[in-house]
Amino acid sequence: MSELTQQLVLNLQASLSPDSAAIQASTEFIKQAKKVDGYARSMLEISAEQSVDINVRLAAAVQLGVHVEFNWKFQDPEQAQRIAF
């Protein structure tokens, strides 16, 4: 796993914690990581990695889905309108 992927795993784990400070810090890290090349690939890798906790894998899959949807809609709004439900 790349450094980014490892950091995302740790922060996804922290985002599932009952500690509000940990949640806040991990949420901010993930928000900033979205701007880094390789973010989507890392989330895909995490969601498919069997050795990662299922809850973390599900969180990665949700984050990846949101990322793809957001970027698809705003990169080409005309295309987004054609495929909208």
C-alpha cells in the first residue's frame, strides 16, 4: 500500500471512532486528501483489500462513490444532465 493509502486507512478508522476530536481530525485529513492525485485509486484499493476491516472498507467505498459522483457532475455538467435519474 502507498503512503497515501495507509494514511487513509488510519483516518477512515479514526472517523469511525466515538471520539469527536478524532472524527474531526480524520474528516479534515480526508477532505484534504481528495485534492491529492491517487485519492480515488487509494479508496478503491482500500475498499477491495480483504485484510482491512469491513467497516473501513465500506467507508472507503462510500467516499469513493461520493468522489466519483461529485467529479463526474462538475467536470461535465451537460453529460451529468443526460445521465441524471
